[in-house]
Amino acid sequence: MVRFFGKASGKVDDKGRLVLPAIFRDAMVRGGSEGMTLVLKKNIQQPCLDLFPAEEWDRRSGLILDKIDTELSTEDALFWTKYNDGVFTIVPDTKLGRLNIPSELLESAGITKEVVFGGVGYKLQIWDADTYKANLLSDQDFKDAASKLSARK
């Protein structure tokens, strides 16, 4: 199982390609998933892209599908269609670990040149570098969120 932690920067080339940073390529090797298929989509909650190992994408999307009824509920069917809109499968090239990112996804996340890869465990987030900085919680907001989460017990 692949787990992504840490942060790294990168650049989009003129062809819309990104090199997957070594820290995350190494995580894929350790997880037994070198050369694996990845699933890329726009994040629902934040202005970034999500990059999942295909196995994790299947698991997580299956959990969502188990909670909805796309055959009998129009609302659920419309949600599922939108959820899967703009989902792409990609395989990093084996030589450099380059990812070919569809231009529509780059545009949807405002990614032009400089990016930040952020490992959040089960997936990688790919951010425009300036957008990433602007969307980070302040230390105090982070502490407040942690307190709210601990109160949910």
C-alpha cells in the first residue's frame, strides 16, 4: 500500500508534464507500486488536483458509491456523474517519472508553472505554488481546527 507524506516542489513544462518528485516515486517503490496506474482529478473541496494510486481511488470511490443510489435517485446520479467528470488515469513514464497532466485539469486548479506536491497519506495533492501558500491554515486556525476535531469524540 502506498502512503504519501511530505512536500516537494516542481515545474510544469510547456507540454503540461510534471516530474513526480523522488520522495514520492520512492514511496511508490516502497509500497510495491512502481510504474503503477494513477488516477488524477480536481479536488472537490480545494483548488488543487488529487493524485491517487488506482487501488486507493477504487476503494474510496467504492465507499462513496455504496452510500448513493445512482439508479433510483436523480440527485445521486447527477452527483456521481459530476464526481467522475474530469477523472484521468495516468502512468508515470519509467525513465523520469513524468506525469502528463491534461490541460483542462491544469487550468481548473490554476496551475501554470510552479507547483507544490503535498503528500496527505492516501493521495498526493498538486497545487499551484502561490495558491498553496494562500490556502494554508495559519498556526492559530490549525490549533482551533484540532480542538474542534478533538471535541467530536
